Amino acid sequence: MTRHTPARSLEGVPFTTVATGKIRRHANPLKMLSPANVRDMARVPLGVVQARKAVAGFRPDVVLATGGYVAVPAGLAARMARVPLVLHEQTVRLGLANRKLAGSAARIAVSSESTLPLLPESVRPAAVVTGNPVRPEVLTGHPDKAVTALGLHAFDRRLPTVYVTGGAQGAQQINDVVGGELPWLLERANVVHQCGPAHVAALSARAAGLPAALAARYHLTPFVGPELPDVLALADVVVSRSGAGTLAELTALGKPAVFVPLASAAGNEQAHNARHLEESGAAVALLGDVGGGRLRGAVGPLLDDPARREAMAAAARAHGRPDAAEGLVDVILSAATR
């Protein structure tokens, strides 16, 4: 939300944009006084005024804020208008925006039990664990539909299948390390590799040198669309980033995962997410520099030992909350009727 415009409609839902500003954090506090930060912070008071006007006009029974700098003006406007505020935190640790708004919240919905002791004591009574909502269709996939949709008939179904993804645009780090280990990986598994449009050419060149028997087990695609639920159903192991949405989906499905967190994520949240699951045996977290040896050390035992995969799947499933959307709705409604 970068500028204020009149109320509009997106897919039938009216919305109003307001000004806001982002804090670009740095280990050196002096570097936080950058021209971009100063400029953005000057936009926040304008955004609060705009949000306060929107709240006054719409007269909501409750305001839901899901964190990030875009939530700050609306959250402050809710406090000014004495409208109940519900915060939803998707990551293990509260982000900066939600930490600043927590004292004003009627309820704080968090994604994990481990988040509760990290909250300030003064706001813990308002907290409830709901998990992160997962798209219902993600839970309804079927392996055979993935084989048909992607033409994976040459896959050796006696072997486990690895789904590699770096998100819609792909992840250079993941693509490089997986691309370098393709011969080793394909001797042990089938691989569906969603690499992002910008990385197809380089990975296709790598795959061109594979023996035919191994190449038949490798499916490279720039993106995975509506067939994603079926690809996840087919996957025995997932190699991916560790954003909140990814964790919610993989734990709801009970999928063993090897996470390569995005180092530049705000507040290092992806590393915290990955460590949280690793500590309970629900995933493997590869932090810092990740080379082929570390990838083999993480993925190899899962591919070679079905019992180890099943144990990790059970641990992941224990963290999953497929009913998180319903739980969050209950929290919102309870705040609205207080």
C-alpha cells in the first residue's frame, strides 16, 4: 500500500489503499537512518490519518492485521477508533509490526505453541494458537493426477519422489546446489524441480548431459500451477524455502522437508521457522552456505530410509493445523462480539 486512492473493488471485495512505510533493518543502527527509511517513516502518519478515515467510514466490528509494515496504519487506526484489533502472526517469532501493535490487540492469533513463551507476559492472556490458514485444495491432491498432468510416466515409482521448489520465481541458491547434484540425486529418486522462469535454460543445459535413464526421472518446470496439490501428494520429500505459508502447507500434509531458508528474509524469520521444525524432528534446516555435501547429507538419509521419512512425516503432521482458517475465523468473531 503505497498511496491513497478511493475505495475500489478487487474480485468483488471493496478495498482502500493507504500510505505506509517500511523500515529497512541493519545491524548498524546508524545505517537505519538512510534516506529511504526516513522518507518511508514520514509516510506512516499520513497512512494512519487515511486509515482512521477509512475505519470511521466503514465502521467495522473488528480489524484483522496480519503483520508487516502495511498493517501498522490500520492497526493504529483501530486503536484510535476503539475497534477490537486481532493480530495474526504467521511466523514463529512476532514480527516488528505485530510486536508494536500487540499491546493494543484484543486477541493475538499465533501459528505455533512455541510462540507463546516468546510473547511479552502482558499480552499472553490475549494469545491463542490457530496456526496458519491453508488453501483447502492443497489438502486434496492425488499422486496419479500429478503423473498425468505433468507427463511423469517415465518416473520410476519404486523410488521416492523429491519436489524441489524455490517459490514462483525460483531460488538461485536452491537451483544451483540441486543442479550440481542431479546425477547423485536421480540415482536415488525421481525429481520434480520447479525452478522459476529465469533458471530454466541453465538447468536444462545441466540436464542435457544426464544419462537417459536418469534424465527420465527429472521433470524441470518454470512453475507449478493448479496441479500443485497433486505434486505435493506425489512428493515423498520436499526441498524448499521456509516461509510461513510453505511450513503451514507441508505440516498440514505431513511432508518430510529439507529447508534452505532465505537469508534476507525480514528478521531472519525463515531461519527461525526452519529451526523450529528441525528441533522437533519435523524437518532438516540447512542454514548458511549450502553446498552439495550438505544437501546430500540432509536428503540422502531420507531417501534411503523409508522409516526415517515416516518418522519425520509424523513429526511434521503433529505441527500441522489444517483447520487453521476455521480457528482464525472463530477468534475474529469472538473479538467482534466482546
